[in-house]
Amino acid sequence: MSKQDRAIRTRQTILRAAAKVFEEHGYQAATISEILSEAGVTKGALYFHFQSKEHLAQGVLTEQNNKFKVPERPSKLQELVDATMLHAYRLQTNPMVRASVRLAMDQNQASLDRSGPFLTWSETALDLLEKAQSQGELLPQVVPSETADVFVGAFGGVQAMSQALNEYEDLLDRVSNLLRHLLPSVAQPSVVASLHMSASRGEVVYKEAEALMEERGVLATAAD
């Protein structure tokens, strides 16, 4: 194994450990000592990759959507649905994503910049909505920038509600319901009728994205 490969693996080990500790204890209560113990690495190795607990948290936040990409679709609204359902599925099944979402939703951490995931989701939604508009998928009165903000805000609220009520057990059903209620207000009826928005969609897209990664020679880590 090359030096670079070892460094990449060590960084991922540290991130997975930090994600576990952040998810269990939250950002403020988490300590570097706990992360070091969970990761099984030296303090020097940790600080080589991350200068502080804040940098570790930012690394976990960045990992939220860092690997899995939704396959391109002819319908850009379907692509938006798929990105949303994929995230919901990974939130149920992936500790790194759960830790990232917990950090992003933690309003008590004023010292931590939690804007990254929200901005990324807003940019993704806006891009796909603008493309959908150019293809005639949206209703005439829709303003993509406004819809993107509403979409991301509603999606965040559904995640928070599912986590509070049952630790994301019903998240896929709740997200499917959100999409079925929201999209008819912005999409052409014929487009809405063609969209796949069921709770099982997330797993379907996950398997497609995983297959694409394998085709491209991208090795998924254990955290994925």
C-alpha cells in the first residue's frame, strides 16, 4: 500500500470515528480523546489531517454527499426526487450521514459553521429546477430560486421530525409524502404523473449509484 493510500485510509478512519462520537454525544460534548480512542490512531496522526475538533466536524459535514451521485435522468425533477430519496435512504443506513445531519441541525452550536450542507442542497435543487424549467417540466409561475429554498427547508424539517419521533425509522415514508404533496404545486401534471416517488425509491437509486461507482473504479469505504 502506498503512503498516499495509507493517509487516505487513516483520514477515513478518523472521520468515521468522529462521526460515531458526534452522533452519540453531539458536537459540544464530544472530545478529541474519545475520537482518538474510537479511531485507534495517535494524536499526531489525527492532527496531521485535522487541526481541531471544529475541523473534524467540518470534515464530517462535507462527507454527507461526498461519494454517491445520482445517475442523470431525462427528467430533472426525477433527478431531484432521486437525490432526495437517496439522501433519506443513506440517512437511515449510514452513520456518517446521520452524524453530518445531526451536526447540521444542531442550533446550539453557534461556533460551528453549519451552512455547508444547506447551501449544497440549495445549489443542487436550484440547478435541477432551472434545468427542469428549461425543459418545460415546471408550471409557468414557478421561480426556481424560491422553490429550491422551500424544498430544502421542508426536507430539513421532515428529517428533524422523523429523528425526534422514531430515529428516522419512518423517514422514507415521510419524504415520499413530502414529495407527493410539494411537487404537484410546481410541476406540470403530466410530469408529476411520471415521477417515481415511492418510499422504496431510495434503495433503488442507491444500488444504481453504487453500481456506477464500481464501473468507474471508485472503491466505497466501510462508512458508505
